[in-house]
Amino acid sequence: TKPVKVPAKPKRKSLLPIAAMVIGLVLVICVGAFVWLRMEKSEVIEDEYQSLLVEVENQTELEQKKVLLQNYVNSYQQSENTADAQKRIQDISNLLEERDFNLTQESVAILALDENYEKEATAIYNAYLEKYPDSAYLDQIEQILAEIPEQVESADYEKLQKVTQANYDQRFAAYTKFLARHPNGRYTNEVQYLLSDLGDEFFDHLKQQIPVCEQQNQWENCVDLSSQFLNYFGNSTHAEEVIVFKKQFEDNRDLVRLRAAAEKKGGDVEAAKQVYLDYLTTHPDSSIRAAVEYELTEIEFKLEDKKIWENAVEFSKDKQND
């Protein structure tokens, strides 16, 4: 009997190649979808950015332009347009800084060049620097601030030229005010010379008034002038001489007042005498002592004459009684 042959089982085909193909296909589809979605998103972002630029362009205020761009940067930090947006923000910032600097200069330009100018101008520039501490105009502002004192001094000096024909009080006030504000300025020496010349002029005027006061026998004006001179020019080389003048003027004024007070006593010679005696008691070293003593001598003569007259009248009465 022939042996029966059992047929061999067919070999099973491997599924790995098929699985690999499926996985590869899925990957291709996923990658394709990812790329498509990314491209689609990029187009959307680009469209949004272009729309934003149109909106930015339509804004009239630089601040609003900057806000719109900054909002975009904050929302799309990884966008391809972020660098462009940041550059635009920087350009706008520079324009804002330039605009505010120009406005600052305009604000300073309208200030009056008076005693408040330096303080007010400095405050305006400092306010700008607080807003822009790293300003591109920092060096320029520092230079401007450094030149303000000289600018103010020049303006003040020009004002002095308008008072050269004014009276002593006005000129003295102007010169001393200038020196107080600019003790070490560019024009300090010149103004000190003007003040010194004013003192010499004042002194000459004072001396010219002496014969006028003497002629009118009214010494109050000379007393006032000498007081003003010492008040204004107490350090002048003429000061000591004016002190002597003033004392003489005051004494002469006192003599006029004494005579007027004595005359008010009328016929009361004793009361008139007392007026002069009281003065000598309080002013023993007065320069008019001789004049006062002369008045007392005249009063003594009057008293003696009065006594002689009274004795004569008394004698006459006695004779009539005999």
C-alpha cells in the first residue's frame, strides 16, 4: 500500500509591510494636515496683521497707533510679523519723544525771562526727563539747563540799560537786585562799577543840596538824603564824611525846631529858656551847643531887661505913693 501524502500548509503572508504602509500614509496625511493648517493659520495671521496696519494708519494719534501695535505683539509673540511690529513701535516711540521735546521747548519759549524763569524752565525740562529718562535729547537738555543762568543774567543786564536815567531809588534797587541774583555772574563787575558811580553821583548831589538847605533853613531834606546815602552806600569811601554831614544836618534841624518851640512859649521867657536847657541836657556834645548857648544868653538879657523894667515899674509906683 502506497503511503498517503499530506499536503503542506500554505505559509501566511506577513502583515508588517501593510501596517507600515498604513502608518506611513497616516503620517503623510497628518503632516499634510498640519502643514496645511499652519499655512492656513499663517495666512489668517498675515491677513489680521495687514488689517491692523490699515487700522494703525487710520489713527490720528501716535499714542493710539502704538497701543494697537503693542496689543498685536502681546497677542502674537511668535508671529513672523512681531519683529516688524516692534520696529514700528520703536519708530512711533521716537516720534513721540521728538514731538514731546518740541512741545517742551515751546513751553519754555513762552516763559517770561524774569526771576521765576530758571525755576519754571527747569521744572518743565525735568518733567520731560521723568517721562523720557533715556531720551536721545538728554545731552541737549543738560546743555540748555546749564546755560539758563547766563541767559537769565543777560536778560537782566539788558533791563538795567532801561533804568540808566531813572532816579537814585530806582537805579539803586535795580543794581542791588541784579547783584543779589548774580553775585558771580558775567556782568557782576560792570554792575558793581555802575553802583559805585551811582554812589559818587549821589554824594555830589548831596553836597549840592547843603547850601539849599542852609539858605532855606530847612534841613529835613539834607537829613533824608544823607540817611539814604548811608543806607545805600554804607561801604562807600564817602560814608564817614556823610556821617559827619548827617550829624550836622540833624543838629541844624534841631536848632530850627528849638527856636520854633521857644517861640511858641510866647512871652513866657522862663519856659522858652527851659526848652534850650532841656536840649543841652540830652545833647551835651551837640554841634549847635554854641548856638543854643547864644539863645540862652539872649534869653538871659531878656530876663534881665524884664527884671529892670519890673523894678522900674515898682520904683515908679513907690514914688507915686510918696
